Amino acid sequence: MSYDYDYIIIGSGFGGSVSALRLSEKGYKVLVVEKGKWYAANDFAKTNWHLKKWLWLPAFRLFGIMKMSIFRHIVVVSGTGVGGGSLVYANTLPVPKKPFYTTGSWQNLEDWETTLAPFYKTALKMLGAQKNPRLYDGDKALKKLAKQIGRESEFEHPDVSVYFGDEGVRVKDPYFDGKGPDRTGCNFCGGCMTGCRNNAKNTLDKNYLFLAQQNGAKILAETVVYDVVPIDKKEGESGYKVSLKSSTKLFKTKKILTSKGVIFSGGVLGSIKLLLKLKQKSLPNLSDTLGDGIRTNNETLISVSTLDKDKDLSKGVAIGSLLHTDANSHLEIVRYSKGSGFWKLFHLPLSLGNNTVIRLLRMMAQVLKSPLSYFRIYFLNSWSKNTAVLLFMQTIDSTLKFKRNIFGKMTSTLSTGTKPSPNIPESIELTKKYSKIINGKATSLALETLAGIPSTAHILGGAVMGKDRTEGVINKHNAVFGYTNLYVIDGAMISANMGVNPSLSITAIAEHAMTHIPSKRA
């Protein structure tokens, strides 16, 4: 039969962008559907106080690049827009350590470390990975911490997805033999996570998606998919009907397109939410493990604000240094550009305790002990200039499960291990040491103090790999059990705890999955 497209890809993040390029290279007619907006360099917010361009909150007519989702066990920060999480992520591209490949539901399906090695190389090249060449105040303090704890050799300048070149100088495409867009050398302003206005960050619209469009792939922005139904009402051998509607207009225009195959690439919060809905009626053969195996990298996000006037913690790339603090953990310094102090409204002094009352009492005791210091942090100092965010991650595993409640909302429950917690002893000890080095005070997101709910920028899993549908939602080539030409290729496919920033691994696994789809001519 005749289809509108050979493949419809739902989401334009790392998995969706790789899929769009590789399928278009194989001769397929491809459509990428993205709920967020197109953003050119000058479209991004100058600071994160410009909520209309930075925050995604459609109920308030805010259609920016950053979304916050609150669940019972976790607060999730994610990205929207053409390019998905690449617009708002911190550019960092680490390769995971061995335990990632040898644990979780996928561990016996393949020798993953060996299999994925060439795809990691491809991903690093496509994303323009380069060692961060400069350290600034926040990074230098981390280097001092490394020496203090006897792990100076474990301090790194990470690979980051940034064009450094000559600062502020515009050049012809330096990556793809002139086939890509012009680029401009990084000015180390720290604005990576509010959207790079300098044209230096290698977001997906400048590599995978840009090249896919040259091959004829179409990108439909400000559109959301709300249904996917097999045309034959069975297992999809005859293709799928995909229902779409506007994600930004008040009056939702709807349409239905047909496609031989569908790839879910909306990230955990997009893909799992949609798949849980579809399992109830449109795609009932989906594995009962759907929504299970949700991981958070067992991480904490703690901010430390310096009281020293001579320090500028906003200068640099979003993550310019990292430290492997032990065999299972590492610490990264994260920054926002000068003037981006919106997060200050959501921070309270860091306070530990087993319940809300204890945490609030201890928080008040801290404020009473150093009232002038906290007054300076909240009312006088520039938050982003004076604040470093400490991102601590571990490979130690625990999982959540996402379910759909009677109101159609996605909720979290504990699946295995201990529930996520903001009170990780190793993280707290490192925070104390770092605070002393920069003469700072620690704060954290208010929900950590008020409800004990930690935050993550790396939500993973929910449609994990398995040997069959009793152990996972997809096979080792990312094909969905029970259906033909249906795939999940995004963070939801991650099947073990990674313990590092996941974007590079999502890209590499997507590259691997694409090699198992034959060319259209074949």
C-alpha cells in the first residue's frame, strides 16, 4: 500500500536525530515530529529569567526549551524543541565504565562494550566532541578538591560537544566537509543550558538533523502524537496510522498520517507516557514490563554560592571539569551564564534529616547562624556568577516504575533497591569540602528540603531491552516485541545504571540500532 512516510519518528532528541539521518541515508521517506519549537541562535533566552523562551509550561503559554516534571520520587529536568535535550543539556560526552555494559536487563544479550565501541567513536565524531581547553574558577576549585582527597589523577577535562575554534570567529562548517552550517568559536559565557546564542554548541539541529534534512527528511515542529494504531489492527505488518495535533495552539488542529514504521524517540517522559496510554487500547501487545526499570543515575544536584567577590563561577562551558571521586561515583561542576539567576527562587539552604520537620528546623538554624551570608546569597549577589552546581552521580543501581493513573497522569512507584534520595553521604561530604574551598554556602532545590525528593537531569529506562517480552519492551536491536517496524530509540531504552551523562550513549546505541534496518533499496 502507499504510505505518507516510510518512518515517522516521534521526538527529535539524540535517538530521533540519529534515526532521521541514518534512515534518510538508506533511502526512506522520513518525518520527525517534535512538540517543541524551532530555535535559531538568536531565538534563545539571554538569561533564564526570560521564561517564555526558556521554560516549557504550555498551561501558562510558555514554550521554551526546558521542562520540569514533578513525581512522587523524583523531579526531572528535560528538554524540548527541535534538537530535543541537546538544546538544554550541558554538552558533556563521557563513555560509561564497564559495569554499565555488564548489568541490567540487557547484560546477556551482547558483549556490549565491544559491540558499541565503534559506535561511540562515530557518535563522538558526529557530535563534534573536543576536550574542554580552559578551566575557570569553578573548575579550578574542583581541581583543588581532587588534590585534597588524593585523587588528582582522576580529574578530567571532559569531552564536550562544542566548537572552540577562535573565540567569536565565524567559519564555514568545520565538521562535515562543508555540508553542515557555519559555526562560531565558543566565548565561554556559560550559557549552554539556556541555549547557545553564540552558535558554538553542537546541538542536533547542526549535525544529525541538518544532514537528514539535506537527504529529504521533514521536521514537523510544535506538534504532538497522541495515537499510533496498526492499520491491520494486529501487529503492524501493514503499517500504522499516526494521529497528530498542535502542541502550542489553543485550537488543536488534528490530522492522521500513515507510515510503514514508527520510532518512539520522545525521551522517557514523552515515549513512556505515550506508550502507557497506547497499551490500554491501540497497542495492547506491548510488554507488561513497560514503565519498569526507570533509573536516575542515583544523582544529586547541590548548589554552592561563594561569598568571595573576586570569583566568577559563571565563566566557562556548562560542564568544564569532572572528578572521579571513587570507583562508583563522580562529581561535575555545572554553571549558568551571568544573569541567569532564576533557579535562586527555588533554592533553600541545604538541610539534611529523615523528615520535613527536622530538615526545616536545621535549615532555620543555619540561617540564624549565618544570616548575613544567606542575605547576600539571596538578595545581593548575582546567583549565577557566584554559584556552582555540583552534579554528583553514581553507578549504584536502584529503579522506579512509571504507571498511568485513573486520570491519565504518569506516576512513580519504587521498583527495586532504595528510593532516590538527596541525602547521599558521599555527595554531602564532597559538598562540604568544595564549599570550604570557595568560601561558600550550599543550597538545594526546595522540594529536597520540604519533601525529600531529589532532582535529576538524566531520567532513563522504562522500555528496556530483554531476551523476550517477559524481560523487556524491546530486543537488542531496539525493535518492540509484539509489533513490526516499531522501535524505541531514546533514553527509555537504557537498560542499566550508567552513572554518567547519557547523551553520548543514547547516540551510540541509536547508531547501533540503525545498522540493523536494511536500506529501502534492499
